[in-house]
Amino acid sequence: MGSTQLSLFSFFETNYSQVLKREYKGNSVKKRAYFSQSKIAKGILEDLLLSLVRELKLERNELEELMQKSPLQNIAKHIRMELGKKSLFPRYFVVIDIKKAYENTSFKMISDFLRKKGVTDELIEKLREMSFTPDKRIITGATSSPFLFNYYCEKTIDEKLERYMHGKNIVYTRFFDDLIFSSQEPIGLRKRKRFLEIIRGAGYESNSGKMRVLDLAHGPILLNGFFISYDKKKGSCDITLDRKQMRKIESVLQNAIAKPKKYKREFVDGTVGTLKHLCRRKGFATVREQKLLDLYLSYSISAPPSKLKKRQLERWYEPF
């Protein structure tokens, strides 16, 4: 083993530890591996990212677009029309999942791409030492990984798809490895094949089992953890969190109220954050959502839900 590979292996072993996270899907349990990084690695990678941003000469709005994506922002871009509190979505959707996105993001893909963008070999080598595993795969859990993956996909997938769809009345968004296309007209097989060709051109494959062609007229659809359904009586679409996320929020809140010292406030706020943003965007909450927000407010001010006043609850539903 060469000295360079030895130092890389030593840094990786010293600053990263593997964690197995359980993911529940129906009655099955799937374990997903990621790496927990040390404070030293986090600090070094933050400095490296700043250097990379300077060398890439990114504007502030470009950087914010790369770093501040959220599932709700992703879904909101597909809203066709908003009338007061009513939202309308296109009828037809295609959802494509990139197969093992991080595992299939190699150092060669990223390094070749960054060199074309004018990044120095010295910085690329530092990124190799601290952002990639000894077998040169991007580290799931490293501070730099979301930026590197998103920036690479934006230039090699997003921009090409947007050019291809120009004038075709198709809306496209991507949240990490989930690509969503929507239209008022059915998205045909020829277009879907072209989507896949562009993804393959960037070095990825689609997860064939997770490519979905959806029609909102046939019932609710699940996008990025949100259920979207069309209500004929209201003449608009409803957006709600899926049951799995709702149960997780409820569980965290109940445990945090019962054992407040065990749960950090930042963790609880982060868990409830998506629900708060969703209700603020809609300007109202469903009965189930309102119960969870009442529970969160109870946790926030250390008072039982029955003691909360109506005026205290209304602030969560004010639209942005």
C-alpha cells in the first residue's frame, strides 16, 4: 500500500465511524449505512468548501440554491396555480430515483468535472483525502458530500434536462436523488427515455423499480414524503405529510414532553420544522396536523395542550 493511500486510510479510520440507520417501509426494516464524522473532519471540510466555492466563483444565489433545497420547496415548484389558500398541481407526474446515488459517485467523476471547472489539483487532492472513502466513493455523512453531489448533478443532469424540456411545458425539479417531472399533458415514453439517457450520461443509473408514472386524477400521490391529492369539492389540491412522518413527529414530541432532558431542543425543532413550514405555506392545518402543532406548542411552553389558548395556536398557521 502506497504512502498516499495509507495516509488516506488513516484519516478515514480516525475521523469517520460507520452507523447503521433503520428505515421502516411497510412491514419490512431496511438498514442504511452512513458515516458519522469527527469535529476535526467537519471543521476541515467546512474550510475546504469555502475554498472550493471561491475557486468555482459561485454567486451567493447559486450557493443558496445548492445548499438550501428542501422537500417542500421542491414540491412547491410544481404548483401550477395558487388562488388564496387553494393550490392546483399538474395532473401528470413522472418520478425517477437515481440508483445508489452516493455509492455510485466516484472520485474520478467529481475530480474530472472539477478540473474542467478550473479547480486546482491541490484542492482536488485534499477533497479526495477527506471527502471520499479509501475505495474512492463519496462519503455518506461528510459535510462536503451534499454540495459535491448537488453541484455535480446540477451541471451534468439538471441543466441538460432543463434545456431538453424547454418549450415542452414540463416542470422539472430534483431533491438529491429524486427527480420529479410534471405536466398538464401525459409525459410520453420517448421523453422518459431521454430523461434516462441524460442520467446515464452523468454516470448514474435509474432505479427501475422506483420509476413511477403517476396521474393525480387516479388518487393521491406521494412525492418527497408529501401526499398530494385533488379535492373535487374544494376544486384544489391538498398537501399533507405521509403517515410515517406524522407518526415520527408524534413519537418525538411525546417522548420529549415525558423526558425533556433526553432530547435537545434543536432536534425537536428540526423534527417539527417541515410540518410548521407546510402549515404556514397552506395557511391552515388539518385536524391531525393541528393536534401535532398543539403538542409542539405544549412542549415549547411546558404546558398541557388543554391549557393552551386559541390565540397562541393561530400563529403557526399564518402564511409566509
